[in-house]
Amino acid sequence: MVLPCLRVSVWKPRSWTPPTTSPTSVHDVEDGILSGRVSLSVLWDLVELAALAEKGQRAFGGSADLLVEAAGRLRQLPVVAAAADYDGSFRSLAALKTMTSELVGRYVGGTIAATKAAGVGDLVVPTEAAAEVQLLKTIAVLYVMDNPLHQKRQDRQRDRIYRVYDYLTLGAPGSLDPMFSDWYISADTDAQRQRVIIDQIASMTESRLERLARDCGDLLLG
């Protein structure tokens, strides 16, 4: 059964609650652990955890109690306990990658199951999954994303995306990959054409985006 308007629901900012969170928060935490700015030991430090939950509530809404409960569930997962011991070794890196993969599967799989069970056109995110993701997002924001160096890196990434968007828009459909070019040509409205360009950018790897931003910079300036 194809649920009506489900694709639209998936792309709504508020499909996940709070709207600033999504399962990609797991990757943000992984990046923080790899850079040495995040330690999952906070999940076992009940004093720091309580303070973290309060900050998460203030930043994203919801309930601090639900975030503390979410931490309790995460502590019980063997993959989380293994990743909490990350020490830079190959074995611990494998454990970290396993945690990321299994947590994303946990949240995406749970959401798919809940949505199918509901039988409606909107995406249904289980409350427990949303709370766990919000907690992970809070950890990432407080320990990684608020870091000035990280913010400068985000500014550079944002500038690259804007430059590539302008380049693709000015040159479309010829500037697009064949698949996206076909979709662009068949689009009926400016909004649909804009969406095709955004999808093209979303499909790019980081290295391709950097290369294209660098190559198209001179063309845009000229």
C-alpha cells in the first residue's frame, strides 16, 4: 500500500519532533567522538546527564525527563556501551561505526514500522525514538556544533552550497546530471525546477561539491 502524501511528510521540517532533530544526529555524534570533542560517558554520569537534559529541553523543547529516560535506554544497548570505550584503535573505530549503523537502523526502522501501523499519510515517529534522537542532537550541539571552529567550517560549507546552487541554476538543464536534467525539463513550475536542483546538490559527495564550488567560482565572478 502506498500511503498518500508520505513523500511530502518525510520532507517536512516537522516530520521529526523536535523539528531540528533527525536520525542524522547519530552521524553528528560519531563525528564528535572521532574529533575527540564528544564522549558517550556522559550517558553514565547522572549529574552531567541531568544538566544536559535540561539544556536539551531549553534548546529543542520537549521534556527533560524523557531525555533522561532516553539515556537509560541507550545505556542498555551493547553497541552504545562498546562505542563509549572509543580509544582511537581500529577495534574501537569498528565499534563506533557499528553503533552509528545500528542506531540509524533503530530509528528509521521504528519510524517505518510505526507509520505502516498507523496507516495514514503522515510520517509517524515513535516518542521514544524522537527522545533518543533529541538527546543525541543535544550532545552534538553542546559539544561539537557550538564550537567556533565547527561554526566556521559550516559557514564555508554553506557558501559552497550557495555557489553551486547559483551555478546549476544559471546553467540548467545543461549543468545538471542527465537524470536531474530530464526531471528539470519535465518540471511544470519554478518550485519543481528548484527542487530538482536541490536534489542534485543533495546527491553530491562532499568532495564533488568542493570541487564544483571551486571550479564554478571563477565563472560566477566573470
